[in-house]
Amino acid sequence: MKLNKDISIFTKAENVWKDKDWKKIILFLLVMTLVSVTFNILIIKNGGKIEENIPYAVV
């Protein structure tokens, strides 16, 4: 009886990871990280001045 409960817990965990919502969340976080890193590199290369290197509309 206990073995069946353990197996059901694992199958529920697998179903959660197969869900597409997790993939969307992870993809969103990766995209936001990439955007953040890109802007930080541009700002650091420009000496901390945001206005001259990055357009106001983007910021």
C-alpha cells in the first residue's frame, strides 16, 4: 500500500515538469536575464551614462 503512494507522488512530480507553464516561466526568466545582462554591459561600457548609449524609448 505504501509503495503505491510513493509511486503516485513521483508520477505527480513528472506531470508537473511536463506542464508547459513551467517552460514558459523558465523561458521568461531567461529572456529577462538576457535583457538585463545586455543593458548592464552597455551601461558599463559607457561609463555609467545611460542617456548617451541607450535610447530613452528602450529604457
